[in-house]
Amino acid sequence: MVDRRIPRKALAVALVTVGVLVVATILAEHQDQSGPGWLLALDVVAGLAGLALLGALGRRPEAVTLALAMLSVASPALVPTSTLAIVHVSRFRSLQVTSWIAAAGIAGHLIRASWRPFHGVGLGWYALLVVAVYAALVGWGARSRLNDELIASLRERARFLEAEQDRLVAEARTAERTRVAREMHDGLAHRLSMVAMHAGALEFRPDSPPARVADAAGVVREGIHRALDELRDVILLLRDEDEPARRRPLPGLEDLPALIAELDEVGVNVLLEHRAPTSRLTASASRAAYRVVQESLTNARRHAPGSAVAISLTGQPGGRLDIVVTNSTSPSPHRDGHGAGLGLVGLRERVELAGGELEVDDRADEFRVVAWLPWPDE
């Protein structure tokens, strides 16, 4: 909305400027000193009254402008003040309202010219001049009003777009933090499942040789240490939004050999049957595929410890990447049933967000996770 108030400094400058013009008009009108003295007094009083009315122009522009139009019937000293008033009204009122007020001003000037004619100009030419001047003033004010409204609307739109941009940035930051936190959660689940497996073995076989106990304790210590590192990454993610460089890169299929080697060190038998040429796989699909394999291995260690795990990765660019992870489901004396199925629910959501599908085949003697992910060609 356009502010219609006149600033104090602008009003003071306008009063001084118009006052000078009023004095100049009165002097020009009485420079030959041929008229009666009461006309000079009338012009001085009218000029002062017009200047006094300008002080209320910002509060009641229509009433002030109409009052100046009526006073202009008596004296040409009202020309400067009525000119400023009609410009102000045309800037902040509609064209219809301004036209009626301008018509009143034109009528006032013509009535005054009928009994106090303008020197050297006939009434017809004077009427044409007054109409042209008022039309120009109304058009100038209307154009200024449209420009002000346009600028106000552009500022409002800029504020809206800035607020919308801030909202989108906040949503993107929240979504990114949630996604990375989920990645970290998956890594923590992997680490802690290994710790739980070895701790369960120590609890089940307290009579193991000291060397085996020491090895298992070392694996537990190392797993907890890595889990704390990943937990620290999550805390940095939640606290330090502006320091993404401190986060470790998210794992993908290129990290799968290291994951399998880590499991081999703790005695988990993992067989990678087929390996697709995944070097050209997109980063999001590579991360999703890695999490499918990691979560499947975590479930195998948790629910079927000691069973062999077979991993199959097949596919090609322009088609899709197929992932199959299979393990036996023979019962174990330290099988962990906590949180059964919850990891697969989140995993299925992750795969679907990547544009793929995930199915679980839980047979009597075998547990199979089957997933596919889109693999667009370059």
C-alpha cells in the first residue's frame, strides 16, 4: 500500500517554495499599482489562507483541494497552492475523484478570470490554457501514482520471494540433514550389530580361551570407537549447519569390498557372487545399493549369526541394478530379535525414494532380500 502521508521535511520545503511563488504572483499582479488597495489586501489574505490549508493537505487532500478551488475564485494568489494540491490528490486518489476536483479548480479559475482577467490573454485562450495545465497536472500525478503502486507491489513481491526463498532453503537444509542423519543411523546400526554379536558371544562362551576373549573384546572396542565417530558426525551435522566440509563422505558401492573385508576379519562368511560394472552408477543409487547390502548383512548377523551370506549384483547402464542378498535362517542360541523388521521398513522407503523396489522372501530355511534400482545410461 502506498503511504499517502507527507513527510515533515517535504512539507516544509513545499510550504517555503509555494510561499515564494505566492509572493511572486502577488507582486506580478500588482506591479503597476493601478488597482484598488483592497485587491492587494484580498490577495495577501488569500495567499496566507492557501498556505495555511496546505498544512492539512496530507490528512484531508480532497477537502483542502476543493477549498483552494473555491478560494481561487477570489484571488490569483491561490494558483501555486491549488496547483500543488491537485498534483497531490491525483497521486493518491482515483482518476474519477481527481477529475471532479480538477473540474472544480478549473471552474474557480474561470470565474476569477471573468472579473479579474489575465493580462493580455482573452477568456477563451485562458480557459484553454487552464484546462491544458490541469490535464497535464492530473496526468502527471496519475502516472506518479501508478509508478508508486508498481514499486510498492514489486517490493511486496520481492519480500514474498525472499521469504519463500528462505523457506525453501530451510526446507532443503532440513531434508538434507534428515537424509544424512539417516545415512549415519544405518552406519551406526551396522557397527552396533557387530558389537552386540561379539558381546553375545562373550556372554554365551565365558570359558573361551583368553586369546579369543581378547580378540572379541578388541572387536567390541573397535566397533564402539567407530560407532562413536559416526555418532560424532551426526552431532556435528545437527549443530554445525554451515560446516559441511567436516562431514565424512557417504558410502557407496565402491566401499562394498571394505565392508566385506571387515566382516571377514570377524569371521562372517560373505560371498560376492557377481559384480556389475557399477562405476557409472549414479551417486544416489550407489548409496541406496550399499545400504541394501549393509542392512541385509546387519540383519543376517543379528537374526542368523554364523550363517553364510551370498550377495549378487547384476545389471547394466540403461537398465537397472538388481541386488539379491541371501542367508540361511537356521536358529542360533544367541539370536537377537530386537527391532525385527524395522530396518527393512526404512530400507524399503529408501529404495522407493530412489525409484526402485524392494521385496523380502522369508522362507523356512532361507531369508532373501531382493531389490532393484534404476540405472540410467549416460
